[in-house]
Amino acid sequence: MRVLALASTSQLSDAWAAQPITPKVDTVRGPEAGLVMVRGRAGAGGDRFNLGEATVVRATLRVHGAPLEHERVGTSYALGTDVDHAWFAAAFDGLLQDAGQRERVLADVITPLAQAQRREDDARAADARSTKVDFFTVAREHA
């Protein structure tokens, strides 16, 4: 679900369009945008405090019909207000719950998205490392 939540809507849309057979999808709830309270904690064991609100979008879909063996319910939550993102993520969640589709969706959708996200993270980390400044002192020379 992390990979689906971090993927762009266009990536999810393209992956859905590339499915060999798309099942029927009925809306159970949403997709809808709303607010959630983000809570923080001071240190590892400190008291909790309300940090602020974040906009999230959620969807719950019923996925059924070919190629699924049984009806499944997929759910997704993602930061932001893009309701299409939540719809596609919930649809893929439903596919991932089906034993007959799980391995194919993992191989064809989740793994490529995860690899692309890892490459982006590595590039971002490399950019950050290139700006690193090492400070040192020469105080020992005078000791």
C-alpha cells in the first residue's frame, strides 16, 4: 500500500489500463477527501500532541468479476485531494487480495513502481550528499 500511496495518479492509471482483463468495480465509499488530525510525540516516549491537520483522500471499492476468483474489497488512503489516486489504489488493493491475481499484480505493477520510487529516492539522496559540508577544527595543533 505504501508503493500505491506514493505512486502518481498517472502511473496508477497507466498500470490499470495495462491490465489484461479489468474486473468490475463498484464504489462502497468515496472516493472522498477530508481532514485527519496529525499527532506528534516528543521523543520516543513523550506525551502526544496535536501537530495539525492533513488533507487525505480515501476510497473503498468492491472488485468483482473476471479475472477474480471471488469478490474483494479494496481500501486506500493517500495524502492530498486526488480522488482518482485513491480509486486506483483501492482497485489495486482489491486485486492484491485475490490469490489468483496477487503474484501478477506484484510483478507487473508493484515491483516496477517500487523500483522507480527507489531510483528517485537514491537520486534525491545523491543530490543531498553532494551538498554536504564537512567541518573540522585544528584546535589540537595548539594543545
